[in-house]
Amino acid sequence: QVQVAESGGGLVQLGGSLRLSCTASGSIFSRYTMRWYRQAPGKQRELVAVITDDGRIHYTDSVKGRFTISRDNAKNTAYLQMTSLNPDDTAVYYCNADHPLLRLNFWGQGTQVTVSS
């Protein structure tokens, strides 16, 4: 069982920045595709950013140019650097670790990000 834990959420003003971290236990972190999702009140969970084991990256359109996903395999950690935050970014942010070949998929508990105007 892999334990996934997010951190770094909080309250930030319009235009501010935050960096979320996602740490996953286990020895094969480098082989996981890491995804960040978010869920705002009353809305469905949406995919925000993806980084594969070989470093391919994808962002949803609404965060392109503002968010940066990265990973440090030596630290078993994925990051989501968020800049130019606006109230539409307010949500609970979840980290997901996915290993399709082994059919393993794990979620963190989420971290709240609130952007005030």
C-alpha cells in the first residue's frame, strides 16, 4: 500500500502563489504517473496537471502558463507550483499516483487552497 500525502495548501490573496507538495511512500515512486486534481464546492473533480514517469507534462487549459508540475524522484515528491492565483482556483487539491502496468492507483487526502479577492 502506497501512502500519498499532500501539503502546502492555504489561504492566499488574488495574484499570489503557492507550492503544493505530494509525497508518496514506496520504492517505485519514479515509475508512477503523478496527477494533480482539484474539486471546487459543487463541482466535479477536474484534472489540473500530469507528469509521467518519463517526464511528459500536460496541463488543463485554465492553468497553462500559471501552474508548473514537477517531480523529484530522489525525494518521492511531486510538486505543483501555482502562480497568479485567482478565486476560480479555490478548491481542494488532490494528488494521485498511478502505475497502470501494475494497476496501482492511490489518492491523497487533499489540501485546501483558498484564493481571496
